[in-house]
Amino acid sequence: MNDFQAVVDLAITKAPNHAAQIRHLQFDVEITEKGRFDRFPYLGKQRLQKFEGIKIGQWYGKQTNSHVYLGAMNQMIHHVKSVQGNQIKYPRPTLFFWSDFYQDFVGTQCVSPLNFHARSYYQYTFKQTFQLQGQAVYQFTVTPKMKTDRLFTGILTLSQEGMFVGFDGTVESDAIDYRIHIQNQYKYESWLPRMANFNVKGGVLGITGEYEIEENVQGEIQFWQPRVHEFENSNKINEVLNISERAFDETYVSQLLANLHQGLIRKWKQRPQSALQAVDSIIIEPVQQKQALHSAFFPAPLDSSSIAYFDTLRKSPFRLDQLIFSKSFYFGKKRADFYPFEIYYKSPVFDSNFNTVEGFVSNAALVFRKRWARYHWLETEVLGRRSFGLNRNTGYIKLRYKTENFDISASQGDYVAQYNPDNTISPEMNSLSTLLLKNNQMKIYRKQYWNISMLKRFSARLFMKVSAESAFRSQMDNTTGYHWVNYLNRTFSSNNPTNDESNKEGFDNHQAFITQFTLGFRPFLTQSYLNSTRQSDWGSSPLIQIKYRAGWPEVFGSQVDFQMLEFSYVQNLALSPWVKSGFILNSGTFFGRSPEYFLDYKHFNGGLNLIQTGDMLASHRLVGYYQNFTSGANQRLNVNHYAYSTSGTYLEALSQFQFSNLWLKPILGTKKAYMKELLIANAVYLPKQKLFYQELGYGLDGVIKVLRLEAIANFSNGQFNYIGFRVNINSRIRIGNIPE
């Protein structure tokens, strides 16, 4: 038995060497994939069928035949010979991927059975030995030593040299179940790919489905000697910097089907730790695409009229009902993935809210764009705002020019602004809080202004933001006590906040000229290369930001005089496959003169809304909520939004830890539910207020897949205050700092 266990030890020790010796091969491969949705939210079903050809329960798939040239495990050139669709109108080629179990982690941080520390995670029980292609192979039953996800269960087959021969088993990651069957073949004194099958089941946000992909190597595997230039680093390196923008690009359900394979490549193939440049280039022969013949893998269509259509840019005849919702209208001849002209209509239906100053408010806008590429355009936006309570019309006009690494805009208008411009409160959430809880957190003032701002991304490591604004700022007061629920018989708070440092309510009308300069730097960012694109591991380096904000007296008639300097440190880390963490340290001070107006104080992000919508480690747009991506974790202050605003020195430290399994999940047996447990610890020190504020909290993330529940205990100068409870939108923590 010990001799058999020595095979496992050899496989674990030699995994990097075995991966390195697989080089310079070529072979034909047939790849078939299919997917279907079992459940989709009711409101989306009609749109799916009408606009995207997606029918619940219908299988959609494709078959790709290619000749693959392999330089190393992460270097492949795909010569695509044919692509045939099954219920897909325009099928795209599926690229071959090698399920690389020689890595320490595969999939979404799943621990490989050949991980260097695999003995700490798995129990290996010898099953049998037999001859395969004339070679002695050994099978072991792999069993996790702990009850958690991201650990494999199944049968692992190894050669007597410790090479990976095959695997048949399962793994669960983030409530997604993977059924895996891999069988390699013996050739050139190595075990090379022959067949792999992945069956994936699961769901997110009310959408559930199934996906399956099968790869079969056909014919003989042959040696191939690549020319030097085919896998060397390109002289022209591209770097995708507008990641946040791409993340929020509109994604249709049919695209979800199209992207499943790319997700598998990202999760099961990439070797980011490799020093070699990753290559996945494609050569496509000019072949006619057609519907594939039905087979056991491709079930007969349930509805022959249901054909998936992959296109995010679609022209449609104009109808008046299109003005109910926001919509883009495209003009000109379509280029690759964009139209040269676009008119985007922002509907007032989803941009309406209520506040105690203006009453009910509605916004509508038109945006005119001229595009030279998907993310390269010149636009003009004209927005109008109607305050029904004040019987007032305001708005602004904005001119913007942007590319993937540069963004400059100029605007002028008469509009409202929140006291805290960096961590604004969602108007929609404030409407609910105001109408249902009589808690009007959002504090606003009127400004008649012009503004110029610029963002320049030099690289993934370095970016700069600059802005200048001249504004005539006017106080606004509550004008209505309208509510839906007389919650606790509360009285609405003033729209002009105060605290211990500034007890004067409101301010005199005045002119202000304020500039802000921010420099962001990631000093230790590690990067790899895919084709000619530089890839960044965002969790490998902290994001360090330096911000200088100042009000300049006498400039453009300004009556504002202050200077502030702030240092920020943001670090997001995966401490293990089951633990993710986020840390933020903000420290700053006012020098020269402190601000006279409360608007210009340093404000912190916190509030008493029952429903919050901020992501914990990388905030995102959701129900109108917006924060800068680089700000990282939201501060969880369970206090009035402006109670701790300061005109002096400040220090805040924020930390959050997310666990796949901590206490509650193992006890309740909820491992299959997509729920994470959270530990929260925050602190704020304000010398001018002689305050040391602390928070300790526990939460569940992913309750019914869409909610985050938190209980927060807070303390002031060591004295316990109370425990607050909050309902949040599921955060889905991102690892790494997304570029500005």
C-alpha cells in the first residue's frame, strides 16, 4: 500500500515538471458544446423568446472542428476548419482547452488533487491497478478531508511515473456543480489529451441551467516544431484598462450561452503563474456555417423556430412604446461590434425619485454619440430635470470625449448636488427610506456650475484624475413632509446637516472654485500575457491613492478657502480558496485653512437606510447607486451619514472577510446554497471630535442568492452603543482592485 501511495507523492512533487515536458504537438480535435436554461424569471421569458430566440428547456449548441498547434500547456494556435450550429444562428468557434490538473488550483480556485499541499486537503485510497495502452496505471479514490466546496471527489488515475492519466468525479464551486470525465492517451512517453467532458449545472439570481462540453482528439498526435516568432512576446502589447466599463456593458442572455466556454477556459485552463506568454490565436477557414445534424449529444429541437441570436447591437423600427424605457437607436453601417452613430434616450421611468426638498423628481435625457470604435466616442448629453414640488426645471449639457485609456468632459448647468460627492446616497434608496421609514438621508444643495474633468490611465499600474469646478452654491430646505408610512411617528430631519464640529444649520449663498487631483498607483502588480494582451492579477498589489483637494479664494470670484491631502491604501486578497478579504486605510488632513462650509468637509460613507445597495469590496451601479471603483469596501458606519464629517485630521480602517464555511453554514448544512459568511471590523479616529468609533459585525451573503444580511455592533470610545441590522444586495466580492 505504501508503494501505491508513493505514486501519489511522486505525482504531486513532479507536477510542474510533467506540465513543462508537454510541448510542440499538433492534432485534430472535435469540440461539441450545448447549453439550456431550465428556469428564468417570469418577466424575462417573453423578451427571451421574441428578441433572442431563447426558449426555456431548449438545447442550443455547436460543433467545432479544428487543427490545434500546441507550443506549451498555455500556448495554442487553433486552425478552425468548420463551425456548425445547433439552434444558433451565427455560431462562433469553440476553442480547445486542456484541463490542466498539474496546476495547484484549477477552476474557480478549486484545489487540484495534484496541489503541492494536496495531502492537507485530500485522502487518497488505492482502488486498483491495470494496464492501459500497455502501461501500468493506478487508480485512487480521492476524498476531501473537510466538508467544503472547491475540493474534488472522484477517481484519479496516475501513471507509475506520476503523470496525470485521467479523472472521473465532481467538484462544487459557488453553487455550481461540475461533473468531470477526463481520459488521456499514452504517446511519446507522456500522457496526452484524448477526451474530456464537463457537465455544469447551477444558477445565479433566479436563472438556472445546464451546460456540457466534450472534446475528442481525432487521429494521431504528431510533433510540431513552431517557428520562433509564433510564441515570442509581441512587440506591440495591448492592455485592457476600461475593465469597469466592459463589466457593465449590456449582456443579453444569449451572450451568456456564448460566454460559457470562455468561462471554462478562464477557470480550467489558464496558467497565470507560468513565465511563458499565453497564446490562443485563431485561424478560420472561409467555410459556410450551417445547422448541425442532430445526434445523441444534440437532442432534437423542442421548437424548430427557436434559434438563438447573438447580437448586442440591434436595429428595430421605431415605436412610441420604446420611449417608456431607456433605449439606444443606432445609425449608419455596422462595423465589427459598433455602429458609427447612436442616439441614447434616457427614460424618466427609471430615473424618478422623491426627496423632502423637491418632492417628486423626474429626469430625462438625450445622448448623441459618434463612435470610431466600441469604446472610442465623442458624445453630447442634454439632460432635463423636473421638480414637481418646486415647480422648477433644471438640467445640464455635457460634452465628452473618451477612449479606452483617456476620458475628458466638460459640463455646464443648473442642477442639484449631494453634500458628499464621493460616496453619494442612492436617490432611489433614499426615496424608499423617506416614504416608508421617514428617514431622509440624502442632503442636497443647488449649484449653477461649469466643470471640467479628466481621467488618464497610463497603464494598469498608474492612473490620474483631475477636475476643476466653479459653482454658485445655494441652500435648499425641506418643502414637504409627504410620506407613505408614518414610521415611528418620526419627524423629517433638516436638509442642512450639522454635527459637533459644525452646529450652524445651512449656509449663505456663495461662489466656489474647487480643484481635485488624484494619483493611483499599484506598485507590486504582477502581469502575464495572452496573445498580445497584458493580463493583470488585481489582487497581487495594493492600490495606493494620493488625493489633493483645494478651494481657491478669489479665483472666478470664489469665497472658498481650504486645502486637503488624503492617502488611501486598498488591498483585496484571497487568503485561501475559501476566504476572501478586503482592507482599506484612509488617512488625511486639512492644512493651511480648514473649510468654512460644511459642504467641503471630509464626509464618510454611512447611513441608516434599511436597504443598502453598495458592493462591499468593489462598489457598482445598482438601482441608481454609484461609487468609484477604486474606493473599495463601503464603510459600514451605522450612524447618520454626516455625523462624523470633519474639518480636521482623520483615520479610517475598514476590513471585511468572506468565508465559504465558518460557523452557520456547516451547522445548518447549507453548503449547497450560495451563501457566504462575513466578518466585519471597522474603525474611525477623529481627533477633532475626540472620537474613536468601532464596528464589529457578522453577515450572510447570498441569502436566496440576491440578499446580504448584516448585524453590526458599534462602539464609541470603547462604550457599546447598539446593534444595527441591515438588508443589502448580494455583494459577490471581487478579488482585486478594478482600474479607475
